[in-house]
Amino acid sequence: MGAQRLRLLAGGGRLLAEYPVSTSSRGTGEANGSERTPRGWHVIRARIGSGAAVNTVFVGRRPTGEIYSPRLRAGHPGRDWILTRILWLSGLEPGRNRLGGVDTMRRYVYIHGAPDDDPVGVPGSHGCIKMRNDDVIDLFDRVAAGTRVNIRER
């Protein structure tokens, strides 16, 4: 994806905040199992992690009791680190990103925090949208379940 930015807009399109993000290293796409970032209109289905400590590790949308550290990372090479907060997305466009073999929600695509030493602003996720932890907390505190999200390429 192009600019690798998430923009939070108010009604009328006024820019409230902008954050660097990382989308899939495999590009965009909607197919189950593709590990690509899905495009189109989505909605925040669920907000997970309210009040969790920065760097709280989540697996299966549940906190593991671990706090991310470089030492923990070294002990779990290849782990897909989902940290701090999760905004679980659900597609709104049947046949494009909802239902059947293209269902964003069933693919468990999130906007989530990532280790601060992971690059953002460039592709690098497994299909989700990764953010710096402070940024995902800021975004999480500004949006509600039901907020619409448009993922597009420039």
C-alpha cells in the first residue's frame, strides 16, 4: 500500500489525527488465508484492551499476562506480536470484504499495537494494520465500536 498512513476524520472530512501504520508485507487482498490487508469499507466490530498496560501481549484477542520486551521476543521468534489495544474490523461490502471467502472479521483483521522497534510507515504486517503503541491508544480512545473505516490504496 502507498502512504502507509491512518487518518482519523471528523464528520465533514476534517482531519483530527494522522498516524503512521504498517499494512501487509504481501500487499492488499481480501481472500481468506492471503495474509493481505483487505480493502474497502469496514466497521470497528469490537474494541479490545481498554485499560491494558502498554505492551500487553494478546493472543486470540485475550491478554496472555505477558508484557512485550526484546527478551520475550527473543524467546518467541516468528510470533506475530499483537500489543496494547485491538480494534477488530468487520467488512461492510458483501462479496468484497464480507461473507464467504473474503470475510475480514473471520480473517481476524485488526488495527493493533506492535513492538516499538517494528518499522511503521512501510509494509510489514501479516494482514492487519499495525501502529505504534502510543498511537493505537490515542486512536482507541477516540473511536467507538461502529466507527466506519475505509482501507484504500493511493
